[in-house]
Amino acid sequence: MHQLWLIPAFPLLGFLINGIFGKKFSKRAVSLFAVGSVLLSFLWVVKTLMAISPLETLYTEHYFTWIASGAALNIGFDLSVDRLTSVMLLVVTGIGSLIHIYATGYMAHEPGPNHGGYYRFFSYLNLFMFFMLILVLAANYLLLFVGWEGVGLCSYLLIGFYFVKKSATNAGIKAFVVNRIGDFGFSLAIFLIFIQFGSLDFQKVFAQAGGLADEVQAGVITATCLLLMVGAAGKSAQVPLYVWLPDAMEGPTPVSALIHAATMVTAGVYMVARSAPLFNHAPIAMEVVAVIGLLTAVMAATIGMTQNDIKKVYAYSTVSQLGYMFLACGVGAYSAGIYHVMTHAFFKALLFLGAGSVIHALQGEQDLRNMGGLRSKIPVTFLTLLCASLAIAGFPYTSGFMSKDEILVAAHHHSPAMFWIGVITASMTAFYVWRALFLCFFGRYRGSAHPHESPLVITLPLGVLALLSILGGFFRVPVWLEPVLGKAPEGHDPALVIISVAAGLIGIFLAWLFYVAKPGLPDTFARALKGLYTLVYNKYFVDEAYDAVIIRPVVDGSRTVLWKGFDVGVVDGIVNGVGSVSRGVGGILRTLQGGSIRNYAALTLLGAVLVLAAVAFTGGAQ
Amino acid sequence: MSGNFEPTGAELLRFLPEIVLTLAATFLMVLEPLTDRGAKRALPAIALLGLVVALFSAIMAQAQPGLAFSGMIVVDGFTTFFRVLVIAIGILTILISTNYLRQEGSEGGEYYALLLFSIAGQCIMIAANELIILFIGLEASSIATYIMAGYLRDDKRNNEAALKYFLLGSFATAFLLYGIAWTYGLTGTTNLSRVREVLLSPASPDTFLISIAAGLMFVGFAFKVSAAPFQMWAPDVYQGAPAPVSGFMSAGPKAAAFAVLLRVFLTAFEPVKERWEPLLWWSALATMIIGNFAALRQGNIKRLLAYSSIAHAGYVMVAVTAHSEIGTTAAMFYLAAYALTNLGAFALVTHVARHNERYVEVNDFAGLGQRQPVTAALLTVFLLSLIGVPLTAGFFGKFYIFRAALDSNLVWLTILGLLNSALAAYYYLRIIVVMYMQPPSETEEDDLLPMSAGIQFTAWFTAAAVIVLGVYPSLVLDFAGRSAALLR
């Protein structure tokens, strides 16, 4: 036993301590427990992974039987690790630790009682870590689902952290409701898996997956995988369920970095990669995954080019990058997808934390139009954001280059068209990220605040992440994952690499041209392509379309038919009916329950007669 | 039967918990007049010590399972499970009671002595393998509990509760005794295993007559567990008795009575099960319906919890009706889960009721979520467990009961039981709504002190146990399952 349970137990303990007693603690004590628990968890991950290596197969620890019903349903509280899990664990606890440290600086100046709920923030954050680690460590689908729902809950709580702000609570609710749709699909998938395989344990399910008849594979497995993809699309913000993620930026920036960039949103990718033995038998489902991923990547990238809120730009960028990861899974290069999960965690967490540092420096300003020229005022933030922007643009040998390249090569192997769309998206990605960088740090300062560099607790995590963004690609994840997820398609064509690098550089060049060299150009373009620009600027009116097609009819239907019709008419009628019946029954009971001992004794006697009659005459009939 | 009355060491070990409890209780009675007012605070500590020693001896006795005293006492997993349960209930009851008694100015050693006698009686019932011993245990437990219900002599409500409980309880016990007499007359023995052998033998008496004996005994047991149609006493007594005693009555005597009901009907009367199965079926259904419907409109929280206690007896009765191994396991788990939950709830009711139990209306809990968030949160945990919400012990309790019922093909009872438990959510949720969504009433003076240490410990401990069992039920379930398998 390697005591895997300790990994999630540390943050859970941190959550309990801060959640229960945090109100009475000083800020220092709260930070100590919150950061300390996550660091301990990280150290325990490192220690266990070194002890268990080489991790080529799933190592499982069984703690206790959680639910047992009938002969078939037997679900254990089992945790397991293999190489796939190891990558996720290191990312979650490693990046998690850095972001926790960062957050102690970022959240230090919240106004209001209890330092603006400082302890509440960190207890939620620790709870999130607990559920995320359960999700990653789970050895069966149900436990994974527990973590899945738990991170959803924490996401909801943290998006709406500033709950006095109406937009924040609305965003929380939106995230929660949209995720319901995905989770419904996921739970249906779990039912199907149980019906088909009689178990939810990964090992048992995957062992059986190969030996099924063709028609089962074509039918049930495809349906299961499509439903799993519905779940993944909800959690990982894919078309058509991506709409919640941009709104989720209402949460504090460390939350955006940890939950809505580096870890939780990649849970869908992890789940698909974990289910690779199922997906490999469902080529149609894989094609769907690839197409949805690609569509999401393109669509979100175009929207990202027009946004003015720095966090919104990065949010759409996250959606787009997640699309890449699904593209990788869909074309069978799961290891490339997980590779990108890792490198994306590095540079996207850095982008968000850097943006947080900018916002911090500007006392809450998020609009790119009111920034500019900050290069000299906050140099550390600038340099680190520069590293992240290089990485995401795919500058040679940065982490983003390595993983994106891996994905694009795999896509080319599958279908050259997908490769080309991916390349164009990469170009757009480079454009909007560098656009944000130029608008923020170059030119003339357009705002009115007095920018100042952030303290060390903020810049230190930025520095570490900058290093990882540049060099993190040298952790050769696809090689490491080969025993678990199989070999990625071979054949590195240097031409493909050159094309994708060139695409990134063109994007950077265009951003420079538009926003540094000729600042008048964007407006000219916006005017010339007014229709297209308005469409993209308003995010293709997807929110409005959902509102008109789904939300409005549901609300109206609920109000007129369900509430005024069914609820008032039928339900209330029944309730009132039941009410008067039970009042009547209660009345009878009350007469019987008069409090008089004589009556009670008489009733007891009557009861005894009934009992005797019952045993004497009813049972004997059999 | 051998004529040797010299007990062996192993036999004494098997009876050790009862011996320890009786000695401790007697010691307390002797000590009581000898201590002055200031030293009386030591008495609960002695009682606690006695219970802890009894708890360990119950666990030690499990190392030597078997019969004792010419087969009159049996120690098996089933015995140990319930002995540990009722002794633990005793410990928690003391922790709830000390501050209450001090507050009411009635700190006396006899309260603790009575509690220990009651628990000793319950342990005897649980371990009884013989109807006369069972009866002695039941009476010892009941008489001590009657007095506890009227412990505050000058309180009219206490007096009424005690008198009602005593008169009706004696009346019901008479049926039990009559049933025992019938059983002896028909089979020539009072030993449970022997009764079963006789009923299975070719010389078995007429099942019609045997079912009369079983029916008469059922009346006595049903009264003790407050199952329909013998539940009338419960609301009046629970409402009138001191709040900690009500909590105790809903947990300890009830668990012990279910233990003997299970043992007698699943061992001795098992051969005539087709006779009593429909009876239990109807009783279970009626108990659930009466408990839940009457609880819907209660304003007094003690009375509400009394009806809720009736309803929960109905759920356990469903598990007994299933008369299978999983049914017994489910009943055992449920009784443990319910005892923990209800003791926690009564601890907090005791806390909120304050001196002279002035605040026992549901409306007195208004605004508790703001005034004492921790109290409200803990009470919420207990209420959710009573509803049977997942991640609480109550959920798995109900889950296993209804699963056992389905496995025994009690489809309609399962459906009706589930509808009942849905109905029950209404009156528990109402308390939560009142606590969190209604402002505190204006007129009430705000004299709600922080929880006393004993109540605080009980509430936190039971809340933790409720949640742990809600996540990790096998902690108790596995042992219950192994013990249930032995019950034959």
C-alpha cells in the first residue's frame, strides 16, 4: 500500500480546518493551512509516484466497499494510478500549489468583513483540489463522477464568489445549468457501461471492451462514447456547451487560472483519454470528437480576436485550446492531447495569473482599451506574459510548440484538411494572444490608475510558470504515456513543422502590424467587414440564439404551462386535497389521541384483538 | 438441563456487561445519599466509567461467544452488536443529561442509576435466549424507563408522561407474558432454540394455537417499539418526558425491543412465518402511515420527533417483514443509524429548549441559522439523515431496508414505504426552512447560551458518525451482516 488516499486527504483537511475555524483565524493562518495542505499533497504525489514506478499498468488500492447491491453492483472506494494519472496528478497539485501561493497575494486586499471572505475563498479552493484529485485518482466511473460533480460544485461556488454582484451569481448559475446537460449525458453513459459490462471498474470494463461482438461495438459502445463526449463537452466547454466558460471569468482570477484553465476544464479530456479503450472501438464517436474539437477551436479563436476584456480573450483562447485537445483525442493521439493538457496548464495558467497581475496593478481594470505601455511599469509581469505568449503561439521549442506540433502531425495523419484548419486556428491564436500583449504593454498608457509591480508571492509563481512554459515541452509526455495510451502516429514531416511555425509567426506579425505599427488598421478592417465583425464581436449571437430557442420557451413554458397550469391547477390541487384528507385523518387520529388513558387501553385491547385475528385467520390461508 | 449452577469463567465473561452495569448502578444508589450537593457532579462521571467498562466487557465477551447459564444467555455477534449500541446510547444520553439536570436543579444520582439499570435490562433482553430471561430484562428496562420519564417530580408534564407510560406499558407487558405462557404450554419449553425444534418436529402443536402465542407476544413487542396499532403512548410520553429521556427512549429501549423481536420471530417462530408475515406487513405499513401523516401537522418538536420515531419504527418493521439475512442486516444498520441521528437531534432540541423546556415549538427554531449557525447546521445534518438524503447514514439505512424488502418480493410494501419517506421529507424540511429562512421572533428574549460541553460533544460526534456511515456504511454493515448470518 502506498497510501494514495493521503493525496486527496490533505486538501480535504485544509478545507475542513479553514471551512470550520477559518473565520476565527488570521489571514496568515488561513494561508498556511490552505497552501500547506496542497504542497503536502504535491510532495506526497511525487513520493508515491517515485515509489510505485514504472506505473505501466493501473496500480489500484482498495479501501472499502462503497455501495453493494445485488450480485452485480459492487462499487469500491478504490483509487488508482498509472502513467496517465501521474501526469494529471503532477499538473493538478503542482500548478495548484503555485496558484494557491499566488492567491494569497492576489486575495490579500479584498474589502469587507473577514477580509472579503478570505477563509471562504481558500476553503473552497482546497475543496476543489480534493474533488479534482478524487476525479483523477478514481478507479471506477462512479467515483470519477463524484469528483466530476464535486469540481462542478466548487466551480459554481467560486464563479459566484463575489455573490453580491448580480453578474457573478448569474454566471455561476449558467455554468451549473449548462453542466447539468453534460452531466446528464455522462450519467446515461455510466448506466450504459454498467448494463453492458456489469461493472464500473476501469480495469474490468476495458478488459471486456476488446472481446465484444461487432454489432455491440457499433451500437452500444458508440452510444456510450457519444454520451461520454456529451459529458466531456459540458465540463470542457466544447461546442455546443462552451457558453458557460467565458462567463465564468466573473470569478476571482486565481480561480480562472486554476479551475477554468489549468485543471477542471481539462477533466473532459482526461475522461476521454481514460476511456480510450472504449473510444478505440467506436470510430464514429471518435470522428465526432475530432470534429467537435476542431469546430470549437476555430469558433472560439475567431471570437477571441475581437474581445476587449483581457480575461475574456484568454477564456476564448482556453475554449479554443481545449478544442485542440479533443481534436487530438478524436484522431487517436490521446497522448498528444494529454501532452497539450500539461503544456496548456503551464502557459494558460501563466496567462491568467499574468492578467491577474495586470488587473491587480491597475486596481481592477480589465479592458484592454484602457491599458497600454505597461512594459516598463510592471516589467516582471511583462516578461512572464511574453514567455506565455511565445509558448501559445508555438514559437519553436517552447512547450506550446512541442505539444501543438504533436497534435497537428497526428491530425495530418488522419486527414490533411483537419491539419490545415488547425494551422489557420494556430495563426489566429497567435494573433489574438499577441494582440492582447501589444495592447496591454506597448504604445501609450490609456488608463488613469497608477500601476505598480506585484509582490513576490505573485511574481514568484509567474516566474516558475514562465520557465515551465518555455521548457516544459521537454517533459516528453507522449513517450512516457506510450505503455498506457499506445504509440502516436509516426512520421515527423519537417514541412508540417515549418508550416505550423510559420502560421504562428504570421499571427504575431499581423498583431504587431495592426496594434503597434499601424494602430488605425483594426478600425478600417472592422468598418470594411462590418457584418462579419459584428457577428464575431457578438460571439455569433450564440447566447442570444440559446436564449430565444431554448431558455425563453422553457421559462415561458414553465411559467404558463407548468407553474400556472400544472403546478397551481394539478399539484396544488392534489396537495390541498392531500392536505384536507390528512387534516381529516389527523382529526380522526386526534380523537383517538385524546390523551385519556382509558381510551388508550381500550384501543390497545382492540389492537390486540385485531392482531390475533390477523395471525389466526389471514396467514393460515397460504 | 444440568443441575450444576456453578458458572464457569467463560459464562461469567459472557454476562460481564450486565454484571458491571448492575454493580455500577447499585454503587451509585448507595453513594447518592452519602454525597453532598457539591460532590454530586462526580456521579455522572462514575456512571460514564461504568458504561465504558461495560462497553469493553461487551466487546471482550465477543471473544468467547456461546451460551451461558444452562443456555439462558447467548452471546453472538447479534448480541454484541446491540449491546454495544445500547451502551453507547447510554453514554451519549448521560452527556446530554448532565447539563439539563443541573439547569432544572435536579442533579441526583438516582437518574444515572436508573439509566444504568435500564441499560442493564436492555442488555439482558438482547442476550436472552430464553423467554423468562427476556421478560425479566424487558421489565427491568421498562420500569427504570417509566421512572425516568417522570424524573422531574414537580413537573406536571413529566408526571402525566410517566403514569401513561407505566399503565399502558404494564398492560402491554401482560399480553407478552400471556404469550410466553401459551408458548410454554404448547411446546413445554421457554428456550428459543428448543421452541423452534419443537415447532419443526413432527410433534409440533397446531400452528393456529402457536400463532395465537406469537400474536400475543407481538402485542408486547410492538408496544415497546411503538408500532401500530400500539403506538398511541409514544407522542404523549415523548412530549411529556424530559427531552434527554425522550431521546434515550427513542434510541435504547427501541433498539433492544427490535433486537428481541428479531430474535424471537426469526428463530423461535420462524417455522410459522407464513402466519405472522401478513401481520408484520400490515403493521409496518400502518406504522409508517400513522407516523408520517400525524407528524405533518405537529407544532411541537418533541411530539413531531415522536411521530417521526413511530414512522422510523415502521421502516425497521419493513426490514423485519422481509425476514431474510439482508433484512436483519438492514434493520441492525438502520437502528444504529437512527439511534445516532435521533440522539443528536434530541441533544440539540434539549439545548434549544432551555430551562423548563420553554422553547419546544418548531417556531422557536426560527432564525437559528443566524443566531447559532453551528447548532442549526448540525441539526440540519440530523434532519437530512432522517429524510434519508445521500451521504448520510439515513440514506444507506433506507436503501438497504428497501432493497431487502424487494429481495423478499415485498414490492407493494416497498413502493408504499418509499412514498411514505417522500412524504416525511416535508415535515423535516419545514424545520430547516424555519431555521434558515424565517427571522427570529421578536418577542423572545435572546438567552440562548452556547452549547454545553456534553451536548456539543454528542452533537459533533453523532453528526460525524452520521456522515461517516453515509460514506462508509460497511464500517457497521459488515459486522451486522456477519452477525445476521448467525441468527438462526
